[in-house]
Amino acid sequence: MGEAYASLLSLRGLTRRFGGLTAVDGIDLDLAKGGLVSIIGPNGAGKTTLFNLVTGLDRPDAGTVSFEGRDVTGLSPERLAAQGIARTFQLGRVFGNLSVMDNVLIGAHTRLRAVKPAVPVIGPLLELGLALLRPSAVRAEEERLREEVKAILARFGERLLPRIDQPAYSLSYANRRRVEIARALALKPRLLLLDEPTAGMNPSETAEMQGLVAELKAEGLTILLIEHKLEMVMRLSDRVIVMDEGKKIAEGPGEQVRGDPKVIEAYLGHGLSGTAEQESAA
Amino acid sequence: MSSWLDYTINGLIVGNVYALVAVGLALIFGVSRLINFAQGSIYLVGAYIGWVAVVQLHTPLPLTIILVAVVAALVGLIIERFGLRPLQNSVRIAPLLATIGISFVLDQLVMLTFSPNPRALPSQLPDVRFQIGGGTIGPLDLLIAGVGITSALLLFVFLRYTKLGWAVRAASQDRDAAMQMGVDVNRVNQTVFGIAAALGGVSGLLVGMYYNQIDTAMSLQATLKGVVAEVVGGAGNVPGAVVGSLLLGLVESYGIAVFGTSYRNLFAFLLLVVVLVLRPNGLFASARQAPPEPLTGTFIAPSRPVRIPRWAFAVAVALFAILPLLPVSFYVLQTLINAWLLGMLALSLTLVAGTIGQVSLGHAALLAIGAYTSALLSLTLNLPVGLAIIAGGLMSAALGTILISPSFRLRGHYVSIATLAIGEIVSLVILNWESVTRGPIGISGIPPLSLFGYDLVDPKAVYWFSFVVMVVLALLQVRLLGSHLGRSFRAIRDDDIAARAYGLSLNRYKSLAFIFGGFAAGVSGGIAAHLYSYINHETFNTQQSILALTVVILGGLGNVVGALLGAVALVGLPEVFRIAAEYRILIYGIVLLLLVRFRPQGLLGTI
Amino acid sequence: MSNINRRTLVKGSLAAAIAGTTISRAAFADADPILLGVSGPLTGPNAQYGTQWKQGFDLALDEITAAGGINGRKLAYTFEDSQSDPRQSVAIAQKFVSDPRIMMELGDFSSPASMAASPIYQRGGLVQFGFTNSHPDFTKGGDFMWSTSVSQADEQPLLAAYAVKKLGLKKLAVLHLNTDWGRTSRDYFNNAAKDYGAEIVVTEGYIAEERDFRSTLVRVRDANPDGLVLISYYSDGALIARQARQVGLKQVICAASSVYSPKFLELGGDAVEDVHVGTRYFPEDPRPEVQKFIAGFKKKYNGLEPDAFNAYSYDAMNMAAAVIRIGGTDRKAIRDAFAKVKDVPSVIFGTATFDVATRRVKGAMNAELVVRNGHFTVWDGKPT
């Protein structure tokens, strides 16, 4: 496969305003295939809004998003998911009444083929018919995905496998975060966006999560990471981008960014709450 | 041209009347994000208290108003304290249902106390008329306008400039944050309910005087128009509610001017649907404001459904299947036939309201579409009844889905309001589209149920027919829930944002749910048409929609067995309580309240 | 001592109670009454009409009992609340059909509820006496469907004659309830009025919940009629009359008999003054059946004036008694008796005899009333 694009994901001048506030202000970003870029910054810096713009949950007022060389600005989240972009959410958004298994199977939704024939117009009706009739191809696909889900859950050791049939609302906070990541992996993403995957986790759980992200990176997955825990960011990232008040104030390798006076000022100036939360979260 | 001035003035006068209810609704929505379906009942209570004061106690007008305001405020406080506060930490659908239950109870209490006969409520103001355009206005018009505008202004000042008002606004923006900052949210709620109820009571009094007529049916109409006006103006926006009311009045008046009187409500509900589709936050909300519903769905109760073993289900089906062979009366069979027909409707609603989370308050419209299609096809084209019923189901699936699709982008309570409006629109179109539906005359002489050329007229045959159809639909639905569609629907219900992020198209899956559910409801309507032999626009009314929703909640949202159990219970219990005829609706309301309070996940639990 | 006294008292009252029952047993040798089933609304949006039915039924039953019942047996009814809902009326129909004590059914109130139950009554062989069902197709449901509801084909030409011939109105605005009854009535009225040479300049249908008619009345005004015709019930009729006067419409108002109720006067107040009403009976009507009905009603209900629905149900119960006197306690014989009863005294018809072909009664009485000084009075022929 000839890859004509320079970077897997590339943002140019991405801007989003809410009323008088510019939440994301002219952000440029390039993420190469297999790379891991972290975005850090105080609370309210616009990190999650940036994620929403990349994943289609929100539309930019200006600027472009390109994925694999194609302009995907303003595409719906469904279409972006189908193109291989998966994300987790800052506050954790599992499907409370669905079992762990079903939660993760939803992650594989874009990969359904047998039951979702790509036929225009009557496709949805065929999907309904196939779901009711369940010919062997459909059953086999479902069975294969269930096995895959178990394999993904196995990556979390004994955290999730014993609870595979429990509804997600009954899980601990940390386990819900794990389910979210498992769900994202089930999509077989070409780009994974992780929004504070370790929020609310204790140090040992954080270490576990850090190990998992490192593993995913080693497997060649391209990752965009929002994270407050700087130690983890420094360990994992190829590059770090620092945002403040919607703007990119610094970019570079971790160590370089850490020493940047603008970054220190941003964190010390009004980011006390950010660091405070970082402490409490840790 | 002077007529247009008259239509405009008349529109404003009626809008004025709507505003009184809408302001109270807006205030409550502003703080508790709740559409108070009991507001019309408080309005009813106010009207009757006013009647007692004026006709029996002969109080002067200022005293009448104060008396009504105080009593209505007390009713409001009682509702808040005992009806809604216990539900604070419950699921978001609970308070909505509770207000519906409260309205049943209040309306029925008024009816039992004062009898359903309409009464005259004479105005206590001098009867002078001022000529404006081609018509006249009287002192009551001015008083109503005065009360409407003054209360909106006072509320505005109260919310802006007083400490309690600040607390109310804080609580409406972020309840948890307000609590952390020391706002006594309960006190805020009490204040708001007290004010809104006083306003509601006084508006009932004034409107009763305005028409010199009060009756127990005025409650639902007031709520409906108030809700439309409030949502048009932007739910929770007090000045918006006033403007929305005036706009509603104008649209109705111009609708009458252009198309005639029987189109009035059609325009009212079309206005609502158009506003909801184009500007879901109301006409006066800023364009890209965050939606007022919380992003993460806690609309339904998390629960572990009661597991019913397969054999128990099979035994129950077998028992009901052999029931006609036992010595049971045709009355019992007929009651159960009603239960099976309601069961099909409940299957449909539990799928769309429970499984995919679109709480529809207009589901009877799907029955009507199925019934009319089946009746007309069998009468005009001589289509065999069996095929006609299937065609009715398909038409209901197709047309119902298309009609309801504008509500797909809405959330939570807005879906309920939009579907309520769409249901009303369907019924009004049936009333007015005479060339096809025969309008109010209805369709008579619909052939009886038949299968392969044999008429099914024996109650036993009808029983088996409807039972088998229902069981087949239920089994299909169970199969659907076990497929990837079942989990996709439930994922959309639990969190539509996350679902979209994983490639689930809301339009596609909501459509599929309505197609499947529309078919079941259409089949139910079709069977009913052939069973009754006569239908008109009143046969499938809003009460059916609310009954179906109660069935679904009773059984547990999304729960197939629960829907059937709920249907048997809610058809059977009123029959059991026949002796207490006058108290049946009261009992029904109380049961709904207790259910919401103590088992919001339903008897068998949400799936 | 007090104990003994109390005991004797109790014994005494017990004895009295037993004596009481034996007395009534003596009067009615067969203890079980002949039972009629009533299916109608006691709750829900039409609850008021069910309440009015009961008043008329109870008065008629008092008189029937006082006259010795039916062949020495008491007549009684059991009222099942249907809320005028077809789902409930069909269940009630099965209940009545399978209850051998029920000899005949009366009701339901609305056409959807009645006509949904008709197939069950027809197959079950129980007479469905839909005494308020004016829907032209009601009695086409089968030979067990009978009705004393005044056929609109009869009533509306009378009203049209009143409005056009007597009052001399030539350009009419017709406002009607947009229900099966209102629509059917409107068509009969319009046809008759045109035959008499009047022009219908505007017709407006409105739904039962409507309260505001101002904009409708602008349409009416712009059509420039010389009279308004209301095919309404009393509550909406009163609303329209009030608002017409408030917006300054001074035309003659002529209303169908269904507004004939003291409530119409109460709700309409000054605005219904001079409203013309075509009715089937009126208080000063010298006919003995009318005088007996009105006097009896006022006595039983503390001076309350009866209205049209009271009269319908009163007549219906009397008709039921007359039919059962002939048909006895056999359901089929009762159906056949409907064709045999002749000249049953009736408030509405004077004397009622069924037309066997339509299973309805023809020849409703006609009285032309006008509201004067807050009372319905016979129109004196003077223009208003």
C-alpha cells in the first residue's frame, strides 16, 4: 500500500469558538503512523474540545482535519469511526445497562460485515432482516467477534473477564475506564484517542494502564493522548503538545517542553487547579 | 384587510390566555428541568376554588384571587414535597411520569367533588367592552394580560435581583454545584413550585371567568397548549414562554383565517414540531448553546432484570393458549383480547421507549395508521382481512417512522413532547382528510377478522388469533433484542454520544426500531379495526398512548415479558375494580405514583 | 337496665327490617329484578353525560316501580363505566351478553364505543338499545340494534324550517361540532336549508375541546350572514353565543335541540338571550308525559330543571319497560317486541313507535323556543 500522506492525522488551523470564548484556537498538529503524541495543559485549555473536533462530535469554525491524507473536517462521528478513529471519554462513558461483553461488542460495530451488507437504500432493512433470520454467516461473525472480545478483555488480566456478563454500571470506576479502552480496541482503530485514561486510578492501576498503552504503541498503534500525569506522558510520548487557553504554547520532545518557561508559567499562572487535580488524581 | 387586524388581535388575546399556564411551566422547567404535566390540574383546582369563592362565599375579586393563589400554592407545595422531592435522585423519567400520575389524581378528585357537569364562573368585573378593530375587548382581557406580563416581569426581577432568585438560577444551571455552594435546593424547588402553582391556580380562575365556564376537561387542554407555548419559547425561559404563547395564539388564529376552524390545533402542533426540529432549544435560545439535557443518559433506571426461566414462560403461554377450552366466560376472553391488543402496542412502545430510549407519548397514532389502512384496504379493495392487517402493519411501520423521524435528533423530554405533537397531528389529519378517512363520520362496516376465507367471529377464535399474533411478535422481538441490533439500540439509549463515536448512526437505528415497533402497533390497530367494525378519529386517542406508556413502565422498560405482564395487569385491574367505577382513574393515578416512587425500573426490570 | 333497653331496641329494629323486606317481597313476588345493562361513561371526558343518564333512568324506574313494576317484577339496571372507550365497551358487551340476567343493553354514549360493541350484541342476540346514537350507520349493525335517538334526518329539517321559514333567515353561518353527530347533522341541515331557499355562506367545524371562537367568528362575520346556526352541545353552544355577542355580532342565533339545558342558560348568561332553539319538548308543554317528567324530575332532584339528555334516558327507560312488558324475559322476544310496541308515551316523541325498517322512531315532537329573560319560552312569532 503506497501511503501518499505524510502523517496519519494532521490538523491545520483548527478553531472552535463558544460565544466569546475561543476554546480551540488555530491548532496545527501532525501525528505520524505509529506515533504517540500527548496533549497536556491546564484544565479548560481546550484539550477535550480538540478531541471532539477530531472525532466529529463537534464541528470546527475554521481549519481542517485530515486523516490518512483525506480531508475529514466536519464528518459525522459515525463516518469517522468507520474510518478507524476510536476514542475514550474524559468522564468515562460506558453503556451502563449493557454487559461488559456487549459494551465491547459495540466497539466492533463498524466491523460488522455479514449482518450489515453495504447495499444502498435498503441496507438498513436488510440489516433488520438478517438480524432476525441470522443465517450462518451472521452467526459465525458474531461468534468470531465474541472470541475477539474475550481476547481483548484478557489483556486486562482478571480485571474484566470474570465480570463479562455484569452490567457496566455495577463496575468500579477504574474498571469502567478499562471497558472503555477495550471497546476502543475492538474497533481495531488506526488512530486511538485516549482522554485521561488514568483519571481516578491509584498508582498501581495507573502503572498497569501505562504498561498497556506502551504495549499498544509497541504493536504499532497510532495514539493521541490527553493526560495529566506528567510522568506517564514523558515515558510514552514521541512528542508533547502543550495547550493553554485554546492555543498551542509549546511542542516538542517531553524533556524540552517540560523546561519551557511558557509551559511553567501556564501551569503556575492559573493552572494551579490543574496541578492540584493532578495531585489528587495521583 | 381589517379582518387580519382582527385575527391578529384575537390571536394575541388567546396567546395571552396560554401565557398564564406557560409561564408557570417555564419556571418549573427552568429549575428542575421538568415538564410539569400536572400544571393543568392545578389550573383546574384554581378554577374550582374560584367557583367556591365566587358563587358560594361571594368574595370580592381581590380576595378571590388571593384565596385561589394561596390554596393553589399549597397544592403546589404538597406536590413538590410528597410527589416529586422523593424522586430527586431517581431516574429522569420518574418525575415526568409522577406529574402525569398527579394530574390523574387531582383531576379525578375535582371530578368526584364537583361532578363532571360544567359550571358557570361569573366574572366579577364590570362588563364594559372597548372597540378594537372589528371586535371588542373587555376588562378581563386586560386583567389576564396584566397578570401574565406582570408575573413574567416580577419573576424576571425576582430571578435577577433577589438572593433566592439567584439561588433558583444557580440551581437551574448546575444543581450539584449550587448545592456545594450552599444553595438549599429544596427550598428553591419549594419556592418555584409555590409560585408556579399560585400562578396556575389564578390562571384557571381568570380563564374560567373569561369563558364563564369551568369543567374537569379543561385540565389536559391547558397543559397541552401551555407545553406547546413553553417549548416554542424555549423551555425554562420565562419571557420566552410569554412570547411563545402569543406566537402560538397568532399561528392558530391565522390558521383559522386561512384554512378554517377545524385546522386550529393542527397548526398549533405543527408549530411545535417545526420549532423542535429547527431550533430544539426554542426560538430564543442562542444557536449553538449546549443542549439543556445532560449529556450522559441517566434517563432510565439501571437495574438487573428479573430472570424468568424459559419453562415458566412456556407454561404461561400454554396456560393462556388453552384458556378458551376451560369454562371461562366470553367476558374474560374479551378482556384478555383487549390485553393482547394492548400487549402488541406495549411491545412496540417498550422497544422504542425502553430499548432505544425514545419515550413516545403519541404511540396511539401508529394504531390509527394501521387501523385505517387495514380498514380501508379491506373495504375499498376487498383485500382479504389477513393481508389487510399485515398491510396496516407495514404502513404504520413506514409512515410512522417517516412522521416520527423529525424527533430523532431530540433528547429526553423533548422526544416525548414531539411525539405527543405528532400523535395529535395524525389524529387531526384523520379528522380533516375527509376524502380518504371519511373525517368525523368514521369508517363503519369494517369486515370482521378472517383467515383463509373463514370469518373469526367467535370470541374463542378472536382470542386465539390475537394471542398467536402477539406471541409471534413477542418472540420476534426477543430475537431482535438478542441480535446486534438489540445491543445497538440499548447503547444508543444509554449514551447516544458514545454510540455515535462507535459508528452507530442514530437515524438508522432509531428508524429500524420504529419500523419494527411500528409494525407491531399497526397490526394491533388493524386487528382492533376489524374487531370493532367501526373506527373514527377518536378511537385511538392520547389516553391510549399514556396507557401504553404506563404498561411499559410497569413491566420494565425494554422488557418484552414485562410489557405483556403490564398489559394484562392494566387491562385486568380496571375490570376488577369495576365496582368502584368512579374511582378507577384515581386508583390508576395512585398506582402510577407508587410505582414511580418505589419501583421505577418496573416489575420485571429494565433490559 | 340500659342494656336491656338497648337490646330490645336492636331487636325491634331487626324486626322492623325483616318486616320491611317481607313487605317488599309481598309487593314483588319474584325477588330478582329484571335487569338491564347500561354501558356508558361515568369517568373520562364524557362523564357528565353518564351522570345525566342516571338521573333520567332513576326517575323513570321510580315511576315504573310505583306503578307495580313489570308484571309484578321490579325493573333495575346495572351501569358499567365504559369511559365511552370502544375497548371497554366491547368487554362490557361480552359481560352483558354472557350474563343471563341481562335482558337488554342501553348505550353506549359515543358512536365509536357503541358501534364497536354492536357485532358482539348482534351475535350474542342481546338488544343494543343505543338511545343516543344518531350515527346513521348505528342501526345498520343488525336487527338487535335499536335507537330512539332522534334521527338527524328528522331533526335538522325542523331546525332549518324554524330558521329559514319562520325566522326568515336567508344567509346562514353554520357552526358545528366536528364529530360524527355534528357532521351528519350539518349535512342534513344544510340540505334542508337550501331546499327552503336559504344560502349557507360559511360552515365551520370545531373540536369538542375548543373554547375560543373569536377567530372563527371573524370568518363568520366576513361571510356576512343574517343568522348563526349552532349544531352544538350546551357548553360549547353557550361559549359561541357569548363570544359572538362579545365581538359584536348581533345576528339571530338559532341552535339545535342539544343545547336545550338549564346549563345553557347558566353558562351563556345574557349572551344567550333571544337565542332560538328547536327542541322536542319544553316546560310549559301541556302534554301530560312532559308535565309528569318535569314535575317528577324537579321533585326528585331538588328543583333541578331536566335537560335533553335527562329526557333521552328517561324516555329510554320507559321504552325499555314497555318493550319488556310485551317481550317478557326472553332476549329474542324482546327484540321482536321492539317491532310490536305502539304509541309508548314519550317526552321526545309524544308517542313513540318504531319504524321496523330503520329500527328508529320517526316523528319527534317539535317546539320552537326562544330564550327570554333567562328562560326557555315558546316563541311568540315575534322577530328578535
